Amino acid sequence: MNRLPLEGKVLKENDRIAQELRQLYDTHGVLCLNLVSSPGSGKTSLLERTLEHFPAGERVAVLTGDIQTENDAKRLRRFGFPVQQITTGGTCHLDARMIQRALEKWRLQDLDLLLVENVGNLVCPSSYDLGEAEKVVVLSVTEGEDKPLKYPAMFFKSELMILNKTDLLPYVPFEVEKAVENARRVHPNMDVIKTSCVTGEGLPEWWQWLADRKDRFGAARVTAPVA
Ligand SMILES: Nc1nc2c(ncn2[C@@H]2O[C@H](COP(=O)(O)OP(=O)(O)O)[C@@H](O)[C@H]2O)c(=O)[nH]1
Ligand SMILES: [Mg+2]
């Protein structure tokens, strides 16, 4: 009986903190992106290939969320950039408070880019704003072309769909055009990049997308940069 009002309150509180985070990112010129997908689509693999590509001086950090284990943080720390694991202990999404707590350990003025890997789940993370500039949804070719239609909120709220594991296309019945069409039925003109974290296909396009987003974010900032 009390479920809806309570849920509404939690989401309202989350939105308040997310707004504080957004203001903080703006003040310090940090572009925050929230990577979402089902478990196993390749979020951590994409982040590995991204960190591997960055020069040592890149001002990037990663927060990676899972219900249990430090596995993803261990995979990502190998590249020398700041990485923190957030274990939710059962919660199916990251929320803004978890991000706020994690960020207490870092100086935002040392960063230009914050990449957040959300808990693998195509439902709950769509309801929790983390103060990010944009969401990026990863869909892999083993999941079926219909997922954008089944989980529309996630695709509607994401600016970019990474269609990952294209190296597996010869082995699975998956129509790329259909998947893109479904995504764009939910989110017209959504950006789409096809990648393989195994062969490296499409990764330069993703890196370029990131660079363009950083430039666009920098140009659109409303607050003057802080020293
Ligand atoms: N064949 C293939 N496997 C991939 C690709 N990207 C990730 N994987 C594999 O998919 C599994 C899940 O990847 P992971 O990055 O942990 O996914 P996450 O749960 O979304 O973070 C791992 O076994 C990866 O090696 C890809 O592009 N092609
Ligand atoms: Mg992962």
C-alpha cells in the first residue's frame, strides 16, 4: 500500500543529490557518462579498451558498480588511472548517494572525464539519475534485436547505443539493421557505434565520440572553470 509514495520519496531524494552532482561536475568541468547494459554485454571490456587507449596523463577516472566482488575494479586498475568499485550488496542499480560517497575520495579538479559502469541490468538503472551528462547503453549481439523494444526506458534515456561483440555476428542469428531500427523507434536519431572489444572494430569511432562529447561539454559549460 505504501510502496508508491515511498518509491517516489526515494527517487526525489536521488534526483536532489544527482542535481548536486551535476552542479559539481559543471563547476569542475568533469564530463560524467553512465554506462548501462545487461550483465555481460561488455561494459568493463569497453572500459578496458578505452583506458588502454588513453595516454598516461589523461584525467580520467572510473567508478564501477556491481552487486558483489571487486573483479571489475581489479581489471580496470591495471591501466594506472583512478578506479573505485562500488558494491551495492544486492541493490540492482547505482544511486546518486553511492556516487557522492565514492567521490569524497577524489579531487574533481584533477579530472576531465568520469566513466561510471552501472550494475548490469536493463531496468532499474534507468530510473536513477547519477548526475551524468549522458547515458551510454551497451547491447551485445547475443542478446537479441528486440531488447530496445522490451526495455525502452533504457534506450530512450541513452544518447548512444554501443552494439558490441560484432565479432560474433557470423555465429549468432542477429540482424544489426533490425536492432538499430528498434533502438531508433524508441529513440529517434540515437547514435549507434558497432564495436568488438576482441577485434577492436569500431573502437576508434567510440574514442572519437568520447572526444567530441568532451569538447561539446567543455563548450557548453555554464560555470567558469575553477583553478
Ligand atoms: N566475443 C566477444 N566477447 C566479448 C566482447 N566484449 C566483451 N566480451 C566478453 O563478454 C564477457 C562479459 O564482458 P564484460 O566486459 O565483463 O561485461 P559487463 O558485465 O557488461 O561488464 C567477457 O567474457 C568478455 O570477454 C566482444 O566484443 N566480443
Ligand atoms: Mg562489468
